[in-house]
Amino acid sequence: MSEIFAAAAPVTVPIAHSNDCFAVRRIYCIGRNYVEHAREMGGEPDHQSLVFFNKPTDAILYVAPGMVGQFPYPPSSNNVHYEMELVVALGKRGRDIPVERALEYVFGYALGLDMTRRDLQAEMKRQGYPWEIGKAFDHAAPLGPIHRVDEIGHCQQGAIWLKVNDVEKQRADVSQLIWPVAQAISYLSTLSELVPGDLIYTGTPGGVGPIVKGDLMIGGIEGLGEFAVKVT
């Protein structure tokens, strides 16, 4: 049998300080993983339940160091929000991973933005429908290069921040994650087998808000530097 259409090229992300690339298999995203963000979204922090959703791999918008990524304002929305996040890249296959071994599965870390069509998400929630439409759209996952864990260590603490047009909107510390990286990996591995190439967007601090065309977002995490994304 022959293919009717050519298969899509795999989505790859450069690895920092290397000529190698990381082939992305699946993107998991964690919601309401900082106390203040959980509250601003109308809920209370709950360590007993992890909220997660997926984005398609082709939603990645790679942002190279020293460059400004171009984020096209998406259609069908008038209320698009930024969400600055620590991203975990997995390098080992596993299922039912114990918390105490979970960090062994981390290949590296990266800067990421979980862009959200908040109005569409809110309407789907109001109707009791899945709200993938608010999260899974073209260019919805800006991502910087992946930094190998054997070069930078594990990102278990350090400032995370985002500025819009040089005005700080978000600031927290990754140590404030309700579900830290190891616990998130362990839990997700009970639901699906995790595979090299999987990414986990770990959640955003409080202070999320709207962007408009022309805005410049600059986000960073201690130990990973910063990246810039302009809304076009």
C-alpha cells in the first residue's frame, strides 16, 4: 500500500549547546499547578487531583536564543492569554514510575509558553464540554531550546517570570509547584506510558492575562535564561 499524502515531518527542537535535536512525541500540559493561578481561575489548590490536557506537537513554535519568536494572534478569539511555564523533556520510557526515581527519566528542561484562547476555553467550560479548542491551536506552544539535565542539573527551584512590553506580569519560584516535576511524572506514568520525546508543560504562576497584536513577551527561568515572543 502507498500513502495518499506524504507523512508529516517529525517535530524536532534543538538541544542547547549542541547540533543535536529532540524529536517530540507528545505534549502533556498541567493546569492549576501554582496556588495563585488556581485561585485566579476560580478554584482552590488541590494536591489530590492533577489536572492535565494535551497539545498537538505541531503547535510548537520554536524560539531560538537571541531571536524573537513570532506568535500570530489566533483566529476565532478576542481574549488570548500568556502562561509562562517550565517544560520538562523526557528521555526514558516508563510506566508506573515511583516518585523517588522519576527524575531519572528527565532528559532536560526548557522555557515554554502555554498560549490560551481564554474566551473559547471559558465557553466550553460553561457548556460542560471539553475545552481543547482553547488550548490546542496553531503556534499555541512556544518553546525554547532544551537544556540537558547533565549540564544544568534539575530545575527544582529558581525564579520564573514573564514581562509584557517590559511590565512584569508573572513571578514565582518553580519550587512552588503544587505537583513538583517528580510527582507529576510519576502520576502521568500511571495513566499513560511515558516515552522519550514526551514534553510536560508544568503549569503557570498567577498573573496570567491577555495579549494583543504588537505585544512583546519576555519570559525566563533561573538557570535557563530567557526568550522573547512577539504577537503579530
